Amino acid sequence: MENAELIDRYLDLILEENKTTNLTRIDSKEKARILHIEDSLVALPEVNRAPEGLYGDLGTGGGFPGFPIAVETGRKAILVDSVKKKTAIVERCVDKLGMSDRISTFSGRIEDLAREMPGKFSVLTARALSQLPSLLELASPLLKKGGLFVCYKGEASPEEEEAAKKVAKKVGMTLVSKRSLILSDGETHREIFLYEKTGKPTVKLPRRVGMAQHKPLID
């Protein structure tokens, strides 16, 4: 099966599951193709710059951008979400498509995954999951040196970007690039931030679950 067909079939399975479990607010296939598949794949150029190795999608929800990125890159992947109901559905859909040898799920908090698999990932993604400072702290302990973190944002405020600069220094991350684009619907604005793990954090990571969001390392 071609990659595009495989991704499209996965989307069908997720939309079917969505009728009984809330995975996405989008129920039209046409819209979902843009807001899930196209949106997932806009960051392929950034992901492809990462060294070889394991890929992780943080806060994967219904498996986006994780599943499309894993298929297109051919990387082994772990799709991470704290909601067990969601990861169970993603796992079921992956299994139906015969991809479970390459794509697996982790149901739990990102901090717990970092304790289990410190420095094991070559590239991570997070789409519309949290503020940049929190995301950088969560991603850092998972990445090996030289690994990349790709953040999909709607539009980050100048204050969020400034806070992210401060946290990046503390957690051993460096901003490599940022680009903006509009999806083919002509209205959805997307910003792609690319960070590299360049050094060791100056604080012990991961901190306790929830600290990255509730007490970011800004001061």
C-alpha cells in the first residue's frame, strides 16, 4: 500500500471511531484531510533534518501528526498521550493496518516516559499541545544530543517566544528555525518551531508531573 493510501485509510478508521469516542472535533473527511493529514505533514522538512532513530509524538490525541509522520519517514515511532482511551483506539487502528511492528503507543504522562526512556529519541513532535516553555522542558530529557523537537503552533505571542528563549537555555535546547504558513484551506495559520538538543540542562529533568505547565522555568 502506498503511503498516501495508508494514511488516508488510517484517517477513515479514526473518523469511524470518532462517532463513538471524542477524538477530534472534525467529522468531515474533506476538512480532516486538510486539518489532520496536510497539517501533520507540513513539518516533514524539519523532521527529516533529524538524525536517524526513534520518533515520538507528544500529546498525539487521535494519532496526528504522529501516524502520518511515522509512515512518511519510515521511522519507528511511539505515539504518546495521557488519555488511555485515545491510545487504545490509536493502537487498534495501527494494528488493523498492520503497522504495529513499527508504530506503538505510550499511555501516560510525558515526564514518566522521560524516566523510562531518557535520551532515547532522535526527533519529537508536538502539535497545539501546550505553551513553548512547557514543551521545551518536557521534550529535553527525552531527546539525545543533536535530536530535534518540532513544535506546531497556531500563533505564538512575542511573550511566549521570549519565555521560550529563557527556558531553552536552561534545558539545553536551541532554536534552529521558525517558519509560518497557511494551509490549503486558505485560512488555517501554522507556525513551525524547530529546536535542537545542544547541551545538558542546568536543572534536573524531568521534574514532577505537571510542574512544566504550572511552574515553568522562566525566572
